[in-house]
Amino acid sequence: MKKLTQLKRDDETLDTFYHGRILVLQKKKGYRFSVDAPVLADFIETREGEEVLEIGGGCGIISLLLSEKPFCHLTCLEIQPALAELARRNVRLNGLEERITVIEGDIRFYQPGKKFAVVFSNPPYFRVRSGWLGHNEERAIARHETAVTARDIMGKTAELLEAEGRSYFIYPINRYQEIMELIKHYGLKPWRRRLVLPKADRPPRFFLVEAGYLDRPTKEMPPLILFGPDGAYTAEAKRIFAGERPEARGEEKQGQNQVKRRSRKKKEGQGESWPINRREIPKGNQGSSRGEDRGRNRGESRA
């Protein structure tokens, strides 16, 4: 309690994750993370002894959630001074100073002098001229590519990733083609992909991708369905938000059943065995409605 009193400020909220095991301070007004943070954290795989890099850590939420997984050390790089300072306080609040280091800096000019086994990012989703920038600079930089673009992130990932390393990203589905082309352009190959759907009968809104240099066949994972017909979180979504490890066989079977039901309704036309239809990708390669932007600002689910 004393540490919390010393670290928390009046303009911040305290949120808990994983049944209270992870504590997170966020600004009441400013950029607040959304459901995509725990979803990406669940998708990332780390191993004992590995060096990990997060590009664009924000308040440090994903790095904090990953602290429950094995790794040697994690570097959290954040371009905005205020968010980097907040991330440092969150690391201290959770007693993770020996495992996580927060660095304020621009990924375009970051030269750590080493490579990483794992690189991941929950990047700005929108191009500068798509969606509503709003009046808060912190939110605008976190949401829109005003400072760092997808090309910057992919290029630096390719530069800093070990030969057998793994990289992880989450993007809105309307940037799927662009991101896949960037991955290929920088010599990486998609190893795993997963759709994130709000409900089983709704089009996908986001996709997760794992990429690396090694030549492996792409595994199309069963989709993640966030909400059931009753509007409540699905069992898998609850598991993710609780920080529990997956019961692989049960969740895979559930996801496969969802794909089968969707395939009976729509023909698959995306190619590469990707289980989405081109008609499900919103028009405009990078656009977003104002409603989507505002939902992310509040830290609400954009799904």
C-alpha cells in the first residue's frame, strides 16, 4: 500500500489484471489500453533465457502481463516521455525492476548493440489521415502513425530479430494485406495467424501474426471469439483476461467448430487458406470510423 501511495498520482487510475497479480496505473485522460493488450500477450510465446523487446510499450501493460511467462530480460521501448515514465512506475509497482527495463526512445534510431529472440508490438493502428486524431497528443501518437509507421516497425524488427527469433503483432483486419506484404518485404515469413472476432457470426476485426526468418508452413489458428450470443465473454476470452494457460485441445476444437459454422454461411475467398472472405475486409486499406478511435481512447473493447 505504501508503494502504491508513492507511485500513483491523482490523475491516474489503478487497474488490476490476472486476478490482482498485475497492477497497472493509467491516465484518467489520455491513452488507455484496450482488449488487444491481453489478447496479444496471450498470443506471444517466450522461453527461459530469452531477450525480449517491445516496440511502443505505452504504459507497459503487455510487458507486465508477459512477466508471468519465462524470459531472461525484457526491454520496453516507448517514444513518449510521459508514457515511458508511467511504464517505469508500473514496473516498480509490480516489483519487476530486475526483469523489465523501460527505455524512452524512437525505434527508428534505436541501436541496442544486440539482437532479440522475441520482438513484439501493439502498434499505432491508423494512418495519419484516417480516423479522428482528436485533441490529445498522447492519444494521437499512440493511435495514429504520426511518429512511427508500420514500415518503420517491421524494418527495425527484421534488423533486431535473431536468425531463429520470433516476432508478434496485432493489427486491424483492414490492414491485413499491407502488413503481410511488409513482412514478406523484410524477409520474414508468417508462422501463425489468428483472427479476432467480436462474435462468431460477425466479421473479424483484428488479426494476430507471428513471423520469423525460418521457412515454416503457416499455421492458421482457430479464431478467437470474444463474446458469446448472450453478450458475455466466451470461456477463452475469460481465460485470456485471467492470465490462465490455454487448454489447447478444448479451445482448438471450439475454434474449429466456429470456422465450420462460418464456412457454411460464406465462401472462403482470401487465398492462402486464410479463413476470411474478401468481402469481410472493410473498404479502404487503413481507415477507421471515429467510433472505433474513441472506443480505443477510453480503453474499451474495439471489437
